[in-house]
Amino acid sequence: MRIGFVLLGLVLMSTPPCAAVGQKFRIVILDKPQHSVIPTARLTVYDSARKPVEVLSLPGEYVVALPDAGTYTYDASAAGYLPVRAARLERPASGGVQVLLTRRIGPGDTQTVAFLAKNAYTGEPIGARFRITNTESNKTTTPTVTTAAHPEFGTELTMQQRYLLTVSAEDYEEYTASILIREKEPEPVRARVVLLRPLVHEVSFTFRDGVGLEFINPDRFQVWESGKEIATRLEGNVAYAKLRAGKDYQVMAEKEGYARFEHFLKFRMPEAPVELTKSILMVKALPEKTTTSRETTRQEDAPEDNPDDARLGTAAVGESVRLSSVYFDQSSYILTPESYPQLDRLVEALKKNPKLRIEIGGHTDNVGDARLNQYLSENRAKVIATYLVNQGVAERQLHWKGYGHTRPLAPNDTESNKAKNRRVEVTIREK
């Protein structure tokens, strides 16, 4: 009996102590870009005291048994790869561990790269001109031109060298980026997407009734740039025009039974695709002989000499001055020629005092739909601001806002009082 116990003790002592406790983990060492097994790799696992732990080597992988507690690290290496030193060995529930090694980059090693140009707003591939410059040698490759049918551009770049990529296309902003390939990428390579911001955008215009907001089909739609009509197309209740960022346009729409729509559009570089859709509200025309509360902003009892210009020069910050000689067509925000003299005097005052900052506020009476009143007041203020800018006033001097019928000067109980509330005011913001 005593001999049997001794033999059993010898067998237990010959079993590796870590194999009898904890969980077994299978460790695979892989090439990082290709994700393939590196058969010549070496692995050493250490405990917290930096003492090696027994590891079983199998074809293509390693097996190690670890207790449930304690911190373990590993070293992994292979010829032609950057080694990994003292990396923490995690204990995933799956029991499988992947170690990724990166190839050493030798002099002259190259990497295939590919680029694909796309419209930043639509995501559509576009033809472009690609140019790559080695910033160390200052050598530039012959530009490569792609087409929309075959938009991808590919080339070989020397790793660990910095390049400057320049991508250009007609009617798009030029794109530049610095490129440095640090690690080998898997083949076939995935094309890097280059987003080009277009300078010319196809803008859509939808048309709605100004009160009921239902869609309507205009009879005519036109757009001018610097007095020259540009091409448009009208498809039902949607019209399309190609506009160039940074340009000013005049937009016109006509529909039988509605007042003619005219608007000055300052088209700036859009920040999002939603800005490429414009909505036009059209106001139903009233009989010519019918007088309405929104026919003009004229104050009937205003003195003919219009002292407003003098008041602008003496008004304090925060004080408002009514432009009593500014008129609009009935139920619209189309300026009448009678408005130009007073606006031109305002232009002169603003140019003489570059520090002067004003707000142009549009106001209506309370007759009709509140949404239409708000829309009308905003656009009347905006049209005046556009007129001033077109006459040479700096945009930084102007701020415009529509108040609808929210700030009446008098009760809307008589035609005379309603006329007082239909107005455009200039408020001094800074002097």
C-alpha cells in the first residue's frame, strides 16, 4: 500500500502544474494585413513575475493553460515582422486569442493604393484628375484622368514616404491630402474615397399655395444670373436649375390666378444636401380694383418730405425708424421703383458710416393667415437687404428679420391703424 501511494504521488508531480487548473487558450499568430497564419512565429508567455509559462506548440497555433486569476503577458516574434513585447494576454470567453504581427518595411517596399472620387452631396462617382507629389523628392507623377464610367485611380507608393495627393474636377473644389503608408495593406486594396464638393449644384424648387400649402404647378419658371437667363426645366410642381456657389440669381415664377413671384437668391456653398431644395410659396392674386391691407407698406398720412432719412442720422442704438417711402406690389415682396430714392439715401448713409449696423424689420397687419404674414414680412426685409448689398453696402452692416403681425404699432381695428402696422423699419444696432 505504501509503494502504491508513492507511485501515485510521482504521477501527479509529473503533470505540468498549470495544465491541471484554469482554462486552456489557443493562440494563433497572424500576418496583420493578410490575416494568414505565420508558421515560423515564436511565442513566450510570462506570469506576473516575468517567469515563462509552459506553452504547447501545435501546427499553426499554441495552447496554454492559465488559472482564472493573475496577470499574464506574452512576447511574439517572427522573421521579417516587428516583434510584440510584454503584451497583456487577455482571457476571452471563446478561449481563442489572435496575435497580429506587422511586417517590417524594407527600403523601397511599395504598397498598391487606389482612390475613388465622389460627389460629396450625392455620393455618385465622378471623373477626376489625380496628381501625386513625393514631398521628399518633390517629384510629381504625370496626372491621371479618370471618367465617370471608370472613376477609380490606382498606383504604387513607396512606404514610409510622404506624398501629397491633389484631386480636381471641373466645377468642383480642389481636394488635397497628405498620404503616408505605414503598414502593408491586404490585397486586393480597398479604394480610398475622395469627396469633392461641387461648385455647381442642381437646385430643385417646389411650388405651394401660400395659404393652403398644397403643391401647385407653375405656368412659367425662369432664373437669371447677371441679367442673363440660365437653363431651367420644369417638371410638374418641381423646377430645376444649375446654380454656381457664390453667385446671385433672380428667380421668377408665374401661375394663372397667382401674383407673380420674384426673388433675389444669393446662392452660397451648401453645407448639406437639404439646402439644395427650395420651397416657393405663391400668393393668390386679388382683383385689381380691390384694395387690401397688404397692398403696400405706405403710411397714408406720412409727410411728403419724409424726415426718416434725417432721423436715421440722429437715432440712438435700439431706436427704430420707419421707411415710409418704401412700397411693395400687392400681397408680394416685389419692390416698386418708388422705393429706390429712399433706399438709395439709406445706402449713402451706410457707406458714409461703416461702423453703422442696422436691422431691417418687416411687419404686417393681422389680416389673413399668420404663416403667410410671417413669410411676407421676412421676404420683404430680405429683399431690401439684398437691394442694399447690390448697391455696395457691406453685408456685415445688415441684419434682416420678419416679425409678421406680432409687433403692431396700433390696434388692427381700422384701415388707418392697419396701414400703420404694415411697415418696414430700420433699427440701429451699432453706431
